[in-house]
Amino acid sequence: MKKVEGWVTAPQGFIAAGVKADIKASGNHDVAVIFSTVPAACGAVFTQNKMCAAPVFVSREVNKHGYAQAIAVNSGCANACTGEQGLADAKKMQAHTAELLGIAPEAVFVCS
């Protein structure tokens, strides 16, 4: 194993950004996106809990394709135990991220 110096953008072709989207009451940064300029092989481990958050359901589907290009993350809203509305919100987050990046929604993992 080789230690790579740097942050999440250390590997060639990855870019990232974080913003303050007013989700957190503290006003701290609360949304981040990590983007691969080309489709990247992916693998993920998800909770086995039957009560998982909506983004887990959405991201499990992304993982089935074996590739992804982006991860959209928000902090301050777990989107857990939210039912159909939570699932719709997770898919909307996925679709909006994909639209902004010019990629397919099924290439975007979402995390809350």
C-alpha cells in the first residue's frame, strides 16, 4: 500500500467543492460534491439496517452499475425515516447534481 499525499482530489481527474447551503443552523459548510471527470469504477458498503435513510436506497442502485462519476453529500439533514418524500428528495438531489455536472443521474451517489 502506498500513501498518497493530498486530499480527495489527489488522484488525477477528481475535483471537489463544498458550500454553505443553509441546511445547518450553524451556518457552516453543509453541501459537498466530489466529481470524477471520467466514469470511475466504484464499490460501496452500505448499512444492513432495515431502517436506512433514503440516500442509501438511491446509492445502492448506483453501485449496481459498477461505475459512478459523482458523490453529492449534505450535512445537517439525515433524510432518515422520511418515507416516500425522503426518497423523492434523495432522487431530486441526485438528478440536480447530475444536471449541473452534465452526467447521468444513475452515476451520482447521494449521502445525507
